[in-house]
Amino acid sequence: MPRDGSIINTIGDTPLVELKNLDTGVCRLFVKLENQNPTGSIKDRIGLSMVEAAERDGKIEPGGTLIEATAGNTGLGLALVAAQKGYRLILVIPDKMAQEKILHLRSLGAEVRITRSDVGKGHPEYYQDIAAHLNRELPGSFYVDQFANPANPLAHEATTGPEIWAQMDHMLDAVVVGVGSGGTLTGLSRYFARVAPHVEMLLADPQGSVLADVVRTGKIQKEAGSWLIEGIGEDFVPPNCDLSRVRTAYEISDAESFATAREVLRREGILGGSSTGTLVAAALRYCREQRAPKRVVTFVCDSGNKYLTKMYNDYWMFEQGLLEPPPQGNLVDLIVRRYREGGAVTLGTGDSLLQAYRRMKLFDVSQVPVMEGDRVVGIIDESDLLLHVHADPARFGDPVRTAMVTSLETIAPDAPVSALLPIFQRDHVAIVADNAGFVGLITKIDLINYLRKQLG
């Protein structure tokens, strides 16, 4: 299919801007806005490159089936190209991926198979092994295999590298990249080795990935851990990943990555994903280490629109132990949505049950305190709502006070954590209140999250 005039003809040629409001030491730090690609990711480049290479090589027939294992963004690039070119696409995705990505993939027409993210190569539920198995089962299908497909690094050698070099007016000292499949690192390494061998290649790697260790020691010497950053970091060295030109590797924690991405949005106005936070955090470390001015480039790999319910959601960050208010040393530390900070979801006694339903759906909560002033006078949960309206949906118009429960379990902020258990055994929610009024709710899942965070 000709590319002229189609959406896939807009892939690449992304802007490059300087970050001017962060502390970059004596250096200048630039980011290439790969979130400006059609599906919001750098992976659009390789999605197009790998499909067009398969077409040239006769590996995919018109109307055929593409299969891929992906952390999400390569899948989006492939879904866009497959939809435009008329291919069926089956994607195998680990279960830690943001829901926004999965919804986007399905909206583009991709068939999504979710599998475990906590297992490695050789396990029957490992996402790459499942994709390879599907390829063997479906005659005439093509396993894209971004991890070993030579058209992956070629896309960056042929497009991304030349774009950066031109946009930097041939004045560049270092490039900071992450590794998912290895295509970006390898493609840029090849390009700059040829046109500007002085350019340093630097790796930004999530804590838990094995790649930074390989850069330092030459081999995998530790077992892979787990991380929440999406799209980069590996438990093996992909065939497409050439680490030979990497000068230095930086390990970035989930907390540092997410905090950096949020700071980039707040101070630079750029909405990037979790891998963006990792890359910018590593680039800032490098810049601040330098004693002579250098010009450094890294990437906004994808759009933060895909992570609004995760890393840009304070409540999700709190639940993960990545955003902690000043500790109170009491039960307030367990409360995710605090009333006096404006975080609690509440209702008034005169609000309708339809409003209660909408509020539960909007904020993804199953019970809501009912207030008179700063005092809790009732609780309404999904069961209360259902029992009240099941016989007559018109009763959604009834006020909340007609369905709420008024037998409440109130507990002081300074009560011991153990005091929550009897309340939960009665299948109630704990209402934390002091002399000034309502503080917040503690549910069973809040206590579970609190105990999990004690693991460190």
C-alpha cells in the first residue's frame, strides 16, 4: 500500500527541544519528542520498518496474520500499520501494562492475549514463548519478533540517528537510551559509529533489569528483579541489543523514574511515559557529573497519556509506596484519600442514588461516606445501592439517606493497626475521625497495601 497521504507517512521527523527548567549542570539537555508519532511512541518507527521488510521479503501475504510479543508500544505501532495495510494482528502482552495501552490496541483492531509479567524465558506463560507458539500453530502467520528482527535497529539507523544529527547541527556529545528490544541503542550506535564516533552512548536501565550489570561486567551475574517502569529493561540480552559502544549505564528506580517524569511535565510541560522518566533521570545524572559543557540528547519515548491512571495518579503512586506524604506515625498513614486534603470521595444525605452510582464509577470506589458538615452520618456501598434499586430502577432518584447504613465503625487516628481487624471481620469499613471530624476511610485493601509496603 502506498504510504503517501496515509497516517503511516507521518511516522518519524519528530521535534527535538531543549529542557531549560531542570538542573543540567554545565550541559545542555535535549529531548526528541517521539510521543509525537501517530500512536504516541518511538515504536511506530519499528512497527512500520518491520512490516515493510516482511512485505519485501515475502514473509507476509496480503490479509495475513502478524504475531508479536510486546510490552505495549511496539504493539501499538504494529496495530496502526496492520490496520492500514489490512493484516490481522495478534499480540501477547505481559499483565503489568497500563490499561490505556490495552484499550488503545483493541480499538485499533488488534487481538490481545494477556499473560504473566512475573516469569522468565522458558516458562510456559512467558510472553515471547507464547507468541512463538502461536506462530507455529497458525499457518502462514509471521512472528514479527522485535527482539531479533534486523529491521528494528535498521529503522533507527536509517531515520532516528540522521534526524538527531541534523537537528543538533552536527554538534552532539552523548545520547541516552533505554533498552526494550535493543533496536534504538543498536541502530543509533551503528549510525554514530559511522558519522560521529566521538558521541558517547549511555544506557538508562530500570533497577531490577540485568542490562546495566552486563555493561559493567560483560555478563549477566544477577537474577532479574521486578520493576514498574514499562517498555524498557530486560531479564536477558536481546539478540538485537549491541551493548559494545555503551560507555556508562545508570540504574534508575521506579520512584526516581516516576518522580522525574512528573517533574518534566510540571516544569517543562512535556507529558512523557515511565520510560521517559528513566531516560531523563539518567541523562540528568550524566549532565551533573560533567565538568566541561556537553550537548546531550535523550528521548520522550512515549506519551504520558497512557499512564494517567498510574504514574500520574497520586492515589496509585501512594498505593505503590512511591509517593509518601510526611508520615504521621498513626492510622492516617494508611488512608489513601484524605478528607482534609480534598481527596476523599463523599456524598451528602440529599444526593441521589444515581449520583452515588456515578461517583463510585468515576473514582473506582465501592463505598462512599455520607456527610453532614465534617461529620460522617452514614456509609453507602454497592450492596446497599443494589438492594435499594433492584426491584425498581426508578429508585435511583431516591436520596442517599434512604439507602445508607448508619451503624458505623469509628476509630481514632492513634488506635493501633491491630484494632482494624475486628472491624474488617464484621465486614465493615473503618471510619477514622478525631475531635475535628472525619479524617478518612480505611478499607481492607488499604491495610493489605500498607502491610505489603513494609516488605520494602
